[in-house]
Amino acid sequence: MIRTEGFFSLYKGLVPSLLSMAPSSAVFYGVYDMLKSAYLHSPEGMQRIQNMHKQGQEHELSAFDQLELGPVRTLLYGAVAGACAEAATYPFEVVRRRLQLQVQSTKLSSLATFVKIVEQGGISALYAGLIPSLLQ
């Protein structure tokens, strides 16, 4: 690749990858926190905290213990938050893959690639392959 397309061909798709990092993290942690907070403020969550207090009367529960969801809820909420983050930032992934597949003669910027994808297939083209990605 370096011989035919140059050194910077190794970094095709870097811009959309970097641009998707902050929104992906924000969506993931935002959704996870909303799910966790909703559970902890629900009657079931409050009952769980009260039960933990009864079991741990000989020592004070730490803030971490009070916010603990348990392994099943942690896994479930993490999966839902991850799926939301993936869906929110998936267009960046499509642009990144398209940039990596470009040959040097049709070299386009990230923005031009984005516009070309939308012109050719509409907004839905930005989400082509989302379901397999979510299942992964």
C-alpha cells in the first residue's frame, strides 16, 4: 500500500473513527446511567438496597455497594447501551469502511464520501449492515 498509494494510505478512515469515539462513549455511558438510575429508583431497586443494608448491618455499605446492579443486570444494561452507541455512530463506521475501500484515483474526503453515500443510497445507506453489527 505504501508503494502504490503512499504512507498516508495506512490511515484511511482515521478521521471518521476519531469523530465517532466521543459520541459513542457519550451515548453508551448516558444510556447505561439512565437504565441504572431508573432501576435503582424503582421499587425493586430500592428493595434490593434495603436488603443489602439488612445483610450488611455490621458494617456500613460503601457507595459502590449501594449502586451495584448485580451481574445479570450489568450485562443486560451494558448490552443495551452498547447497541444504542453502535446504532448512533454507525454512519461513521460506514464512511470509514468506504474510505478504506477507495482506490487512489477516486480519493475523496470523509465529508465527500458521506455525501456520495447519501446521494447513491439515501440516508438508509448509512445504516446498511447495522443489524449484523449489532448482533456481533
